[in-house]
Amino acid sequence: MRTVDEMVDLFKARGYRMTPQRQCIFRILQDNTSHPTAESIYRAARKQVETISLQTVYRTLNELASVGEVLPLELGTGMARFDPNTDQETHHHAVCSVCGKVRDVFAEYQGVALPDALRPDFDVVAVQVVFKGVCSACQEASRTLRAMTSRQEHKAKAKMEVVG
């Protein structure tokens, strides 16, 4: 995404009203690699501009998408995400199915193609590959939870043997 000042100029040039709320959203998105939801942007913006509304956040994100400054993403996390990394034309995403964290994946997938039977009826303009799995932090949390549960079960069993 462009700098905040460049976004302000772009929006003004397109006739959009420039408000502190929009500028705040631009700042939140600047160099943001978390692929935020509108709701997470709203929560962050409310800390800076108490008068911002969720509707303003959605409207601004839609306007940013219409000028090509964010890419709306549907990644199966239950909420639309927004990717301000539009500088890299070809990048894909890895999504943790536990915590929903999204990471950029910079790789070419020349072999991905539409089946021949669909080609006459469909013109492909872009290919988006989404890798779904479990991130290392969630894997570690799962191992820790299993270990804690195992220790608790072991202690409970030992207590029952002593009592019984």
C-alpha cells in the first residue's frame, strides 16, 4: 500500500472526503502484514479516533479495494480479511485453521490451470492459492495442552490408587 500521504492525495484526487477516520485507517494498514479484518481495524482505530464507526471502516476498505490499494480476501476464516500488500502481483496465503493467522506466500504456481472443459466458459484473470494448516504456535500450544492433560490424568489416577 502507498504511504499515508500518498493515500490522502489519491483519495482527494478521486473526490473522496478526507477525514481523520480515513487517515487513521490508512495508518493502521500501512505496512500491516496481519491481513486484518474490518473488525480488528475498527478496534485499533477506536483507540485513536473514538468517533469512528464500523460502517466507516467498511466503506473505506471498499473504497481502498476499488482503487486497488487493498485486496479483499475470503480465506475460510469466517471473516473477510484485507491485504494491503498489493505491490506483489503474485502472492498467495497460508492460513492457520486454529487461530486464523494469515501469512503471505511468495511463490509461482505455473502448473495451476483451469480444466480444459471450463475454459470456453470462463476467463481466468488471477489464481489465488490458499494453504490451510496449523501454524507452529498453535502446534506448540496443542502439544503443551496434551502434556498438561496427560499429567493431570496421571495425578488423578495416582490419587485414586492411593485412596482405593
